[in-house]
Amino acid sequence: MSWVKSLKCRECGQEYEKTAKYVCEFCFGPLEAAYDYEKIKKDISREKIASRPLNIWRYRELLPVEGTTYNTLEEGYTPLIRADRLGKELGLSNLYIKNDCANPTHSFKDRVVAVASTRALELGFDTLACASTGNLANAVAAYGARGKLKRYVFIPSDLEKGKVIGSLIYDPNLIGVKGNYDDVNRLCSEIAGKYKWAFVNINMRPYYAEGSKTLAFETAEQLGWKAPDQVVVPVASGSLLTKIWKGTQEFIKVGLIPDKKMRVFAAQASGCSPVTTAYKAKTDTFRPVKPNTIAKSLAIGNPADGYYALKTISDTDGGAEMATDEEIVEGIKLLARTEGIFAETAGGVTVACLKKLAESGALNPKALTVAYITGTGLKTQEAVADHLKSVTVIQPNMEAFEAAHLVPA
Ligand SMILES: *Cc1c(COP(=O)(O)O)cnc(C)c1O
Ligand SMILES: [Zn+2]
């Protein structure tokens, strides 16, 4: 049933069985799902995809699961909207927003967790776990509940209230670790070695990561079966960015879209910018940093896929930018005011970096551009609460309304 041949080491090419394994025994390189593209090319078509339900599983031939029983909440097929008003403010005449706030737990993490939890169930696990910067916690708590799995969710103890409650509501074991994400991740790697749990972003990472490709698949399908010319992607671990590239290349490889040179741009917060800093310094080795930014969902100081993200950026002749906390807030407000989308801080990072990349001339102003908005602002309200107009409170009568002078004379 499966189109996945094996898990394959990205560095030395050694192949492994499709179990919960993520590092190469020979060279310690990361493992990645390897597909039979010849078979997929024969089995897949635009018509077949178009006939299926509007969720990520319409691209099943390019996802790393065996069966057709999915642990799903109908994630994916989120809106791709033309963003003419934002484009006009930024000087980009062909701009689209991929709005991934419209997922079951309101971030793109539902894609990766749907895939990882489906594979975990196939492999017989009874416990789902993760190390999270916030959105992943919500998704693992929800999809674990959906799949009747036990859940252990680890987060930095200082997360936004919206993300804590957005996890607790699904009744997981929620563990707030006194430290940053990198501390949480280190602890979880140790726990994953001792307990037989499916840690979606540790031992299940080869499956988890593939879920991000569906953002690229949908974008291409929604554009009328073609790839964008340039994309701007927020970066935490770097996995999403590399998989948007991989997904696009796969669509070309199996003949669903024409070949095209797509440029990939990274967006990070100034308070946690290991990838952008390395890009600007023109090195391929990056220094881990201690995060200090309001974009907590992107606050990974030692990104697991940072090296591959950098490589993707340079291979595609792309670029990278970073945004200060102030610029992030402005980015959130700009997107809401121009396009009616309330994004979380990571979305503020994307819009702020989109603006800077447009201003610097790094982006081609006429090219087909897609910016990825990966999570909702309702989870990070404290970031903008003090930067908004206040409510006009009045008595319930006409005089009071008119005395407030809200209507131009
Ligand atoms: C996790 C996350 C990202 C980045 O994901 P990586 O694959 O780790 O780079 C981007 N945006 C939001 C809102 C996220 O939660
Ligand atoms: Zn290897």
C-alpha cells in the first residue's frame, strides 16, 4: 500500500526500516522518508487528487504512512488568498497569503502531527509525546485525544496563556519545564531514550517532518498546478522551510507541475535568528543562541534542521531576514489591517521580513510570491494587547453614540 521505500540517511544514504528511528547508526545523520517516485508517478494524477476530500490526505502517495486509516481532524486545504492590499503597501504586485490559522488547532502543526500520530498508531504506540514551543503542544494534545493515545506534552514553563489552555483543554499530561525550548528538547531526547513513546518531533521526526510538504502541495494545487516564484517561510527548527522546498520538487518530479526555479526565503525573529545570522555572515555553520523574543513559537536557539535550511536558501538563490519585537507587532497589525487575518507572533515575523525583503530588493516585486502564515493571533494576544486602540464605551443611547464622534462630520 505504501509508496515509501525506507528511511534513508540524508548524509551517507544508509537505508533503514520504517520504524521509530531518526538518526543514522553509522554517521549520526538525520533519517528521511525515501519514496518510490517511479511508482508514484504512475499512481498519482491531478484528477485523482482533485476527486479526494479537502484535507492533507489527498496527497497520500507522498506521505509516509502505510494504510488508509488516518488519525485526522480534517487538517489542511487551508485558504490561499490573494493579498493585493498588503502587496500594494509592500510593493509586491503578485502576492498571496497561505493562511494556516484555519487548521483544527489553528496552526500548521496539525499537518505534521496528523502524519506522525497516524504513523505512531500504525507502529503500535500507545503514547504520543513532544517537545514543543507551543503550537505543537496543542496539536499533540488534540490529535492524541482523537487517536485515544496517552499524551505527554513538554513545554517551556513561560509559554503564552492561550497556548497553555489550548493544550490543557484536551487533558494531556502537560509538563512545564523551567528552561527554554532547547532545554525542553534535551530533556525529551533523554526521556525518548528511556520510555517507549512516540515523540512526534524526536523519534518520529522523519514522519512528522513530511507533513509540512502538504503546505507546498496545496499551494501548487491552489495556484492552478504551478509553483510560486518565491516563498517566505518562518523558521524555528528549519524543518518547515526545507519541506516546502522538498514538496515542490516532488510535485515537479512526479509530473504534477512544470519545472520552475523557486526561491526560498527564511523569516526569523532578531531575538532568535541563528539561521538568518549565519546566512548574512555567509557561513554554513551556525552558532546556537539563547532566545529572547516575543515570537515564542519560533524560539529554537539550536535548530535541528538549521544546516539544511541554510543549504536550501543558498541552493535556491533565496535569502533571509529577521524582525525585532517591535517590527513583529507592526507586522501582525499590518496583516490584520490590510487583509483581515489575525496572525500570531510567527506571522508577524513573516510579514515583517516580507516587508524588509521587498524593501531591500531581495524579492522580485512582480514575481508570484507566497508568504506562509502559520498560526493564529488568538493564541498570542498578550503580544499585541498593549498596542491597540481601546474600546469606546458609551451609554445605550443615540446622544452618547454621537457624542463619541466616531462618525466623520
Ligand atoms: C513550529 C512553527 C513554525 C516553524 O516550524 P519549524 O518546522 O520548526 O521550522 C512556524 N510557525 C509556527 C506558528 C510554528 O508553530
Ligand atoms: Zn548516515
